[in-house]
Amino acid sequence: MVLMEMKTTSQFWAGKRVLLTGHTGFKGAWLALWLQRLGAHVTGIALDPATTPNLFSLTDIDKTIESYFCDIRDSEKLKGLIQQSQPDILFHLAAQALVRESYANPVATFSSNVMGTAHTLDALRGLNTVKVAVMITTDKVYQNRERHQAYCETDTLGGHDPYSASKAASEIVINSYRDAFLEKQGIAIASARAGNVIGGGDWSADRLIPDIIQSWQNSQVVHIRRPNAVRPWQHVLEPLSGYLTLAQRLWSSPDLAGAYNLGPETSEAATVKEVIELARPLFPHGQVDYGDGTAGPHEAGLLTLDIAKARTQLGVHPRWNLKESVNRTMSWYQNQHQGQDARHLCEQDIKAFESH
């Protein structure tokens, strides 16, 4: 049976105490804004923003939520802040999230993504306010066999690069804490596997849309290493909607705890080149230099997800197709570059997504 889609309403979220790690990042900033719109009381824990500009600063999130700067590898400080916030619901997004950075700093990546996850979960032990924890990993947790078959939640975990491997390892940590401690404590724990997210407000290095924007806005040629790599691209609001829906479902049905893929329909997976060509109309003079796929360290060439579990058990359905997602993303950057307020642009997209 396929469930009808559950709406993320203020009726549920108003007054909920929500702890959000990674709120200074791209997805974290969007989620903080959406939670505020829904009436939640948000506390954020994260490192300083990693880029200039960044969505966290442009939207003045720190002025409207409780915001703390803390490295999640500092277990004692993290535990103190989590216990101080007394959350009802936790969203854990804080991570080292870049594949190429993981090659440059593998130990730091494992430390942040594996031990940071363990520290976050350990801080929940004995904390009787928490009912739900949604732990964000990635679509790259699977042992990628470069096959034309979408991965489902029961497929083998793995990872060639340190980023993917660290996220796969964090899934094992999540399962362990659920089974050994937190389920008995009455906390419903789920992991959400989503990636290849696009949307306005991301200026991270080595990500497709930010690279395009930076190059084309400065009349430079954008260099693409792997134009034929296939990914399950999705607008940032798609997985965030999934995270919110997952938390709502777990609140009333803790037996739904487990891992969930969140992504577009399999047919919507597209190559890097296809995404660039969709972006071109908004930058008609943008130039591209397509590589042959051999430059740089190893990255997966083919990745798609099976989202049947999220559809049937949570009622999560993709709303915006790839073309609309790319158009909205490119328009966001153009409008912000021309002086429009970043927070207003985000709120416009959230409103449009909610009413879709």
C-alpha cells in the first residue's frame, strides 16, 4: 500500500524543540529556515560557516535561533550543549561532506563523520526529552558496483573514497546505538540516505552548480571532469521534506525506525552534462570544457536509488522534476546576485514547494 503524502504542517511542529547539527551548512541552513517557518524552536550546533559567502550568514539565521559553534568531535562540549537544549527531535547533518576533501584529509573525514555521529548519539543516552532522531548520511553509502540497478536499503554498504566509506561506517554506528541503547530508551532512530542536492545558497568547492555559477558569473569557462557521471539529482527541499516527514512519522510510529533512501524517481537520474545543458538557458553565454572522465581521484560513475520504501512507508513522493529543480536553482543564484534578499528567496521556494 502506498501512503498519501504527509504534509509538514505547523500543527505538528509548532513549539517542538528541535536540535539541528550542521545548521551553518547548505542543507542545514535551509532546514533551519523551514523549521522556523513551521513554528519550531530551533537550536543549532555546528562549525563556523565553511565558505564566503554562505547561506547561514546571508539569511541571518543566528538572529532567530539559538546558535552554538562546536566541533562534534569535542564529545564533552557537544554533550553539554545537547543536554542543555533538551530537544524533542534531533536532526544530525553535521559532517565533512565533500568527496575530494576526503581524499585530501581522510582521517579528519572519518573522525568527523564516524566519531561525530557516535558522539551525537551517545549524548542522547539518558536524555529523556528526545523521542526522535533523524541521522543524515548519503546516497553514497552503498558498495557501488557501477550497475544499472537502483540501490535499495538492504544492499551492501561500502565506499571506495573516504567520504563514502565514513558515511557507510556511520550507518553501522547508528544501527548499533539504536539496538544497544536508544530503542530501549524510547527514541526512534532513522537514517536518511540522500545526496546530489542542488538549490540556491551553496558555495562549496567541487560541487557542480556552485562551480557553474562561480565560473559563468565571472565569464570564465567551467571545467567538468566527468560529464557522463550519472547521479540522482534533486532540489534541496526534496530531501528536507523527507527528513521532516520521517520525523513526524517516527513521532507517532516509532516502529518505522530504520534506513530510508530519499531521491528522485529512478527515471529522473541524469548525467552531469544533462544538468549543465538544463542550466545553460539562464546563462546563454556560459562556456564549458568537458573532460574525458580521467582527471582527479576515483568517483562513482553510476548511482541511482530505489525510493520505494520511502514512498510506501512514509508517503514521501518527489515533487519537482529535474528541469524545474535546475531552473529554480539557477534563478535563485541570478536573483541573489542581482541584489535580492537570500532569506526571502529561500522562503519563496519553500512556499512554492509546500503548495505544489
